[in-house]
Amino acid sequence: MDIEAFPEIESFQKLPRQVIVKGGGFTLEGAKGNELRGLVINNIGHPVKEIRIHLVVFDSRKIPQISTSVMANPERLDQGGIANFIFQLKDYPATINDYHLYAGWKFDER
């Protein structure tokens, strides 16, 4: 699902039944390095916790260059909840065009 599809979604019933991760795009800001901001939407049907967003950056030949992760903020989401995340890659000064995002989480059994 492209990020352009989000404004057209009228309800959570039209979203896939999963924890959805969408990143904007990397911005290169000199000494700060690369930064990627994004959203996480819980549409799995149950509360989830310990949401960790994983990032893999590929070079022009599709070879992985970086693999890292951050915790979402907040780390717990009820059904329909939205969290955010920020990746700051200070040690990677090149422009990033090819990357993959995915989420890891646990069910919240409270």
C-alpha cells in the first residue's frame, strides 16, 4: 500500500489486518546525517506492545548496507492506535533511496 492511499482510507476496515509501518523519506542534513520519520498503525485487531521498527538500507546493487531498529513512541497501541518513529543515521552520509521497513511486536494480554 502506497503512502498516497492513506488520505483515501475512510475507516480502519479498509486497511490490511496487520501492524502497518509507513516511512516518509530520508532527509540528509549535513552533520546530522540521514533522518527518516514515519508512522505505525495497529490494525491487527488486538492491543500490541513492545513495537520495534526495523530498517534495512540497500545500496544500488540491492546489497544490505545497514540494519538497525528503534522502538515506536508509544511502545503500546490499542486497536486503531497510531505511533511514530525516527531513525537518525549519523554515520551514513550518502543519500538513501532504497530501504525496507517492518515492525516487530508482541500481543498485549492485559
